[in-house]
Amino acid sequence: MGKIILRLDRVMSDRKMSLNELSARVGVSNVNLSKIKTGKISAIRFSTLEAICEVLDCQPGDILEYDKNAVNEK
């Protein structure tokens, strides 16, 4: 079984946006955004994903990627 890989760091870098700025604009704590950025989460609320996409002017597929060959660590 594959796994979902989070690419928030790449999109933030492309937009030249810091974690602090994204946190302030999205209304999510730095800690929670950092967990999303590093892939240390098991779920994300659609409302959070929508807010991130709005601020970064991107699509969910820009942030989320499915790799069928990756091993899902538990």
C-alpha cells in the first residue's frame, strides 16, 4: 500500500512564504502547520486545506501527492 506525501514545504518555497506568514494568514498555529509541512499528521480538515490553498493560490493536488510505491510507516 502506498502513502500520501505532503508537499506543503515545496509550495511555500515556490511562493516565498514563511511558516509564520502562512500561519497568520490561514489562522492555524505554527505547530500545526509545521506538522503538516513535515508530514507528521494522519489527517487534515478540509477547511484547513481550503484555507491553505486560498492563501497559497494552489490546488490540493499541489500539496498532496500519492506514491503507490512508498512504504507507509506506522
